Amino acid sequence: MYDWLNALPKAELHLHLEGSLEPELLFALAERNRIALPWNDVEALRAAYAFNNLQEFLDLYYRGADVLRTEQDFYDLTWAYLLKCKAQNVVHTEPFFDPQTHTDRGIPFEVVLRGIKQALVDGEKQLGISHGLILAFLRHLPEEQAFQTLEQAMPFRDAFIGVGLDSSEKGFPPRLFERVFAKARSEGLHAVAHAGEEGPPEYIWEALDLLKIERIDHGVRASEDERLMQRIIDEQIPLTVCPLSNTKLCVFEHMGQHNILDMLERGVKVTVNSDDPAYFGGYVTENFAALHEGLGMSEDQAKRLAQNSLDARLV
Ligand SMILES: Nc1ncnc2[nH]cnc12
Ligand SMILES: [Zn+2]
């Protein structure tokens, strides 16, 4: 089944480039940039990948991102991810990057963007993988800083297709970012947001009604609100679901409890994605395989999930 799932043509619509930083590359970049790490080796770092919730993961994820310093580092990170895409027949990807994670450490915005974008362009030419890059605002920081990030990004407007919202969800509702999303949309940018990963269904309503997003990242808690479920079915609003992420971060205790196939059968436009594959135990194919093993996903269901990902592209 793994090889069959691997060969399915698919799009990945929920992937944080910083979350694709494998421990081996993390160590190599630390050495290249002469950065001391608190872990002795790759195994010790991997052993630290045990999380009880989103925040525990994010603390390590931001720590790991500190080894990314130069344009070449961002290129290498992105290129390594694209090679995985090629190996798993991901024909189109719409990855996120978190500029504030880097600009707050003194890395210029253009260093981050140039490295990522050059790899994506080369991936298009050399690997045949199309892309649309999404700039994500960190929701644990004030909206004012999101505005500054958008302003820094506008000279490079053509390099990305939209904006997203990520980082710590609980306590940081979408309504806090209504104005910056309005500004981004007025510039013709697409809009997506993480909502209903750990946060309540109310955050999904806000993301739809106030941020006017076109796609919900995660959204698994929508199933707690029947009226919301009806809306996302009626309007065919895509959900970018990340099964391994959800079990690693204890959103569901184990894969057998995951609601993605129930949603699929109810007519929700759900897709399968890897979120932060270096931290959660696998890329897109591993996520599909986990659904087969944990939930008994059939070949027909896998085909519909893969088709949904191609249909839910923003570009
Ligand atoms: N799963 C996730 N949720 C929120 N923010 C993130 N940043 C990287 N991965 C994330
Ligand atoms: Zn995510």
C-alpha cells in the first residue's frame, strides 16, 4: 500500500518549511554557521521530539530554526523538502514560511525570501514541481508586527501568493488579525489561517467571517459544531488536515480517533498534509500510510483525498 500511496499524484497545502528541517541538516547548518547546540548528536535531538501539546513543539521548532542564517541555508532547507516532494509524487506545493521567526533574530527578510524562492523556482524547472509560497504571520506576536512584516514583503509581492496565520493558537483568536488580513486581501493576496487545531470552533468562524480565508489549516475541531460543519460542506471550504501532527501534538490520542475520514464521507473537502514532517515522523506519504494503518483508509478514499488536494490549490 505504501508504494501505491506514494505514487498517487498529490498536492501539499500545509507545510511549514521551517518544520521540514531534518535533524541531520540542522546539525550540518549549526556546524557551517558555528552555532553551539544543546544536543550532543542527531539521536539526542530526535529523542527530544516528544510533545504533549502545540506549545511544547513550537518551543523546539523556534529553537531549531535558529541555525538558519544565510540565503544558502534557506535554499538548502527548501531544496531538501522539494526532493522529498519529488520522491513522493507531490506535484504541487503551497508551503508556509514564518518571516518573523527570522527577522526577529536579525536575519533580513530578503535573505529568507531569496533563498526559499530560488529553490522553489529551481524545483519548478528541474523537478517539475509547481508552487505557491504563503507568508504566515505569527499570532503570538501583536498585529502591529504582522503589519510591519507585510510592509517588508510588499516589494517582493510577486514571490508569494498569500498570507497565513500560525503559531500558538489558544488565546490568540483570528479576530486579532482582522485588519492586517484585510490589507493583505486588498493587495490581491490569498488568505488562509490555522484554526481549530487546538482552538475552539469559534476560531474557525472568526477566520471565515473576519479574515475571509479561502482554506482552513487543520480545522479538525469543526466537527464539534454542526452548524459550522454544514457551512464548510455547503461552501466546500477546504481543510488542510495533518494527521501525524495531530497525534504527535495530542489533538487526538491515537490515529484510530482521527475524524478525517468521517469528514471526508460527510462531504467535507479534506486534504492530507505533513505540517512539520521533520518533527512529526513523516512526509505526505507517511501521513496517508498512517491513515491506512490507523483508520483503515481504502484506496478509493485515498484517491478522493489526493484529488481534493489538487482541487484545493490556490494557484
Ligand atoms: N502545527 C502548527 N500549528 C501552529 N503553528 C505552527 N507552526 C508550525 N507548525 C504549526
Ligand atoms: Zn501548521
